[in-house]
Amino acid sequence: MEYVTAVPHPRSEAAGPARAGRLSLALALLSGALGAALALLATRQRWSQGTATVAGGDFPLTAKGSDVTGVPASLAIVGLAALVAVFAVRRAGRVLVAGLLALSGAGTIAASLFGASDSSALDEKAAQATGDTAATVDTLTHTAWPYAAAAGGILILLAGLLALRYGRGWPAMSGRYERAGAARPRRKASTADPDRPEDIWKALDRGEDPTGA
């Protein structure tokens, strides 16, 4: 009895890496764009709140993420630009841009978590409200928005890691427009047929030798 060994088709072997490349590309684009949007949105929201004692009363104070720190928003914009630039470069340049994308995500996480417990923005507002430079905010509380910004940084970091791992197989921007301004080669005129008088006259009008010599 003979046993036949099944040999996988070359197309089926190539389909696996191609499918993984498409999936990683889609996931990186989605996570990077969503992470940057989430981080930018979070920095526009209220991160902390408290009160300052003014003339015997309590004056409510609030601080947005942009008041606490501008680092998460700046790094989110850098990450979004790096996500787009990944497709404009190749080889070593793509690795460097992917690394920048990952670092932008890591920096966004660190800055957001640090800002979650920071009170300097509210202390500054308390000093302005009371006219006392030594005044500090009372009953300080924080919202969940700093952690939302950190979650956006995690998504940006994920996009960078995917670009580092699978980016070499991703497509790049087409270079067909790079040579749009280059001069096209002139088409060589066809040799006149001596048996056709009209061809001979056309060649003479162009200043060519109809004999081809």
C-alpha cells in the first residue's frame, strides 16, 4: 500500500505572511489613529479640581489636561505624523520612524500618569485667585481623563511595536510621481519607405535623409 504525502501549494504558504502583514497594517493604523485621537481629546478635558479659600469662602478651581502638561498632546501629534511617515520611507528609515512612533506612545503614557497626581496647575490658579503666592489648593481630586490619555498612549505604543515587527513587509507610497517632471525620451522617427513617395516627402520636410544613410 502506497502513502501519498501532501505537499502544500506555494500559494498557500505565501498566503500566511501576506495575511499577517495586512492584519498588522490594519491594526497599526487603527490603533495609532485611535490612540492619538483619544490622547488629544483627553487633554482637552478636566483632569483635576479643588478649592481655594478666598475671603473666608471656598472658590472652586479646575484644570484641564493642557493646563497640567502639554506633553501628551504634543507626543500624540508626533505619533500621528510618524504613523503617516512610516509609509513614506523604506528599510532603515522605516525602522527609525517606527521607533519614534513607539517612543511617542511610551512618552504619552508616562506624561499622562505623572499628570494624574500633579497639583501644580491648581496651586498656580489658587495663588492667582487669592493673591498669595504661597497659597495651595484644598480638597484636590482627579478625574479619569489622565488615564484615558495614558490609554491613548498605549494604543500609539502598540502601533509602533507592530511597525517595528511587521513594517518591513508593509507597502510604501508609490514613487511613480517622483519622476513626473523628468523628460520623456524622444521617439525615434521611422525610416522612410522608398517605395512610398509620401514618406520620402515627409522625411525631406523633417530634414532627414530618406535613404537612411
